[in-house]
Amino acid sequence: MDGSTIWFDRRLFGDEVIARTAHRYTDFFHVAVHSTVDEIGVMLTPHEGVERPADVEARFRDDALDERLRQAVHEETRELHAALIRAALLESLPRRTDAVP
């Protein structure tokens, strides 16, 4: 069965978002990514013996939107995440027992 290409505006969906989304589909599809200055496209070609679902494009677009939201949340909470990791690492350090009271 032939593949189909799903195109996205690169101003709305970054390359990393599309790459992470495309990776979700590699169990059932051969994935090829194409890009122009303004767009990024993903060609999904079903593996042999796999039937292409009629709604695969809609699913892919929903998953891309999900990845875009995940990326936005990650960027907004990056500093908090780093602070929590630092605090956890500091807490895990051995305490000095030879300190004078």
C-alpha cells in the first residue's frame, strides 16, 4: 500500500515535536520526514501486512498536538524541574557525622 504524507506548518509544529510524534508510529509504519522552509511532512507507509487505518491522519495530528503541549509544559517547568533535581541530589548526599555539636 502506498504511503501518505501529512504536512505541518513549521511555525506551529517544531521539528522535534514532529520527530517525537512520528516515532510513535514506527511499529506499524515506515516513516519518512520531508521538509521545506515553511512545512514539515511525514510520510507513513504501512509495514507489510498492516492495514492503514482510515483515521491515521487525524490520529497523527492529535498526537502532534499532544507532543506540542508536552513540549510547552516542559519548557514552562524546566527551571522548577532543575531545582527539584538539585534539591533531591543535595538531600541524597551523605551527612557528615564528624561535625562538632
